[in-house]
Amino acid sequence: MEQLKVIKKDILVLNLVVFLLLSFAFLYLQYAYRHHLSPFSLAYLRKSLELFWYALIPLGISAWMVWRHHRYSATFFAICVWLISFKVVEGLFIEFNKIIVVALFFYGVISYFLYQLFQYYLSLASLNANFSQTDLFKPLLREIPCTVKIEDEDLTGYLTNWDEEGCFIKLAKPLSKAPGPSSLTIHFKGRDFTQNGEVVAHSVDLAGVGLKFGSTTKDLTVFNWTEFTELVHELGYKPERLR
């Protein structure tokens, strides 16, 4: 994941970063509540950096990894959630409090659903190239050719990964500049499948691009992405079988 540059980040990524910041706030507030301290006290605020330094560091690293779409960002997010939960539970063993238990329950539920959504987001084809420089075949054992029009530049390439929401394309030659809006035409089984979309990610060397499409329905006048995915599914084509 870190070999790609994501230029169109989903709102989920921002929500995860905010949630990690709120995780520290949760740890900060529950400690103040248990010890009858004012959370607005400047003395306690300064003391919290000394009390919770062990949480600030992993939370900061996790937020950076999530923002950069690092391959281990979901794992590190889960570790941070576990750390915060463990410290809260540790305090409950010292002094049990029903309000903190209820807050911890909702924190765990929200964390779980955010983690599942983030795992799904990171698995999208537009964020996974499905090829590397060490592949034996350049780029694929089986090729599905396509043409990408990015702004005023027409480029040929091959599909390397796809799902219902988007795809990733290995270009025959690198882009000359950072990508913008795009139009994709896939040449498959004697048909041309056309779909408009946007480039959400590209490889560092601009040799591959990830495209995301909006919701599409069947069109009687032109073959589009929905019809292509239905056709390759019926034929048993899968991204991992291209290699």
C-alpha cells in the first residue's frame, strides 16, 4: 500500500484520524472523572502528557499510517484501540464505575465497525495494484487491454485488479504528469466497455493508476463497467488468475 500515492482520500480516512484523536480524549476524560478532576484544569492538562505519553505516541503513529494508507494501518489502528481499552479496564479494576463501562462499550462497538469499514476500504481494487516490479510476467500472464484517457492524454494499458467500484491499470508507459479526471475503455471479447471515473491513486513512478467509478447501471446504448464486471464474473475471470 505504501508504494502508491493516494490522491483522493475517502471521508472514512478523515473520520478514523479524528476517532484516534477522540480516543485520547476518552482516556483523558475517564481518568479525570474517576479522580474527580476538572478536564479543563491547565494543571491536569499538562500532567496528562506525563500520564498518557504511552498512548500519545502510538495514536500519533497510527493516525499518520491511516492517512498514508499504509498496509499495516488497520492492524496498528486495532492495537491502539486495544491499548486504550486495556488502560480504561485497568482503571475499572481499581474503581468500578457504570458510566465508564457504558462509555467503553460504545467505544468498542464504534471501533469495531470503523475497523471493518477500513479493512473493506483498503481492499478496494483502486487501491491495490496487484502487481510488482518483481513479477515474472510484464505485466501479466493473461492480458485484458484497455485505453485510459486522462485529461488530454490517451494511454494504453492492462487491467491488473478490479471490483464493482473500480480498478487498477498497469500503463504501457508512465504518465507525464499527475492524473486528473479519466475515461476508461476496456477491449474485451470483441467489445468496448466505456466508463467515466476519477483517478484516486497512482504508483510512485506513475506507471499505474487506480480508478474509482460512481454507481453505474446498464445502458442500452453503450457497454459500461457494470456489464463488464458481470461478463468477467460469468466467464470466471478473477484478478488473481491473471498472474
